[in-house]
Amino acid sequence: MAEAASNPIIIIPARLASTRLPNKPLADIAGAPMIVQVWARAQEAGIGRVVVAAAEKEIAEAVEAAGGEAVLTDPALPSGSDRVWQALERVDPEGAHDIILNVQGDLPTLDPALIRIAGDLLAEGEADISTLIAAITLEEEKTSPDVVKAVVSLAPGARTGRALYFTRATAPSGDGPLYHHIGLYGFRRAALKRFVALPPSPLEQREKLEQLRALENGMRIDAALVDTVPLGVDTKEHLEKARAILSAKG
């Protein structure tokens, strides 16, 4: 049985070098940069310290101007997970935080409750890593390689289960729901340290899915079933939708 979580921290990795929507962390949404909106959603989760892991000083300055905490990370790091680990080592070298919630920096309309669910899954279970899934309801998403599917062992009526695989293919076969993987993760500190030290794995490279590295190396990922997929802002259309949602909330 893994030790229960006692002192979680939320770390939000962000960088300006987005190919589809350049400089998106600084895009204005309802009067604040997107990264500040994500930081605000993380604060609203109410589970502990929130830090933005910023690849560029412009992101850090925007967060600090809003009263948040940010730390600069090496812009050459290969992934958000690497950025989260480097930020954690810099802001918490003593190891006080034992659970790390990795929240993507492009989720400005994220329901804060989803962060709490990912954290609770680690606190109450035996997994090394936690994540979230939602049932796929649109037919076109079932076959789209842009929608990552999670193959999760869920008993009838259960809301949590062990993740067995992640894929861009349509899986599993047969009757039953398909699950959309939501890229929000909780890590035990030791698991995150191990994960970023591992080399990219064969299936990770084939599917272009970082979480497969953990599974290929025997790490346990548990997933919680939630009702909706949060809006990730990757295009101008997504940005306009996020602006409309948050403007309507006032």
C-alpha cells in the first residue's frame, strides 16, 4: 500500500513555443492572460500551493503580476513533465511536497473539482500516477487519432480503475464505452522522479504518448471517470470559445 498524500502541490507547465497558437499562455481571456486564468482555476481547487513552471520570463512576469508564484525552467526541456520536475526541485528542494498535480497550462476553463479528484485518487489508492477519463459521446471522436483513448479496467458502476493502455487507435474492441483520456496527472514524488529519469520507451515513441513510458516500466496509473472533457486551447477557435465561456461567467 502506497503512503497517503499529505502535502500536495499543483505545478502548471507553460511555454510560449506553441506551433498552432504561438504565445498562447499570454493570450487575453476575459481580461487576464490565459496562464493566469489557469493559475486561478488551480487556486480555486483549494488543495495547496500552486506554482507555474515557466519556460520564459514573460510567463513568469504575468503570473507574478497577478499575485501568483512562478519559477523559470530550462526552455530546452523536452516535455511538460520534465518542466514540472525541474520546477519542483527548485521550489521544494527539501521534499516537503509528496504529491504533485500536473495541470496543463492551456485549460483556462478547467473545473477545479477535477484537480481535486486526481489528487484524491492518489491519496486513497495504491497508484504511482493518477489521471482522468471521460466517456466518448461523439462518434467521430471514437476513430480520431487526435483523441487519445484510455483502456481502463472499470467494474460495472465503478468510477475509478486501473489504466492498462493509452492509444490513438479505437480501443478496446467489442461492446461498451470508449474513454477519452484527459491529460491531467497526479504523481507521487518518487514516481515523478523516476519517470523523468527514464528514457523514452518504444510504445511511447510509436504512439507519441508520454504516459506509455510509465506503463512500459511497470508503474501503476489509476484513472477516475469524470463527466466532461475540459476545453484545451490549441487553436484560435478554441481561444474564442474559452473567451466566451469565461466572459459569460463574469
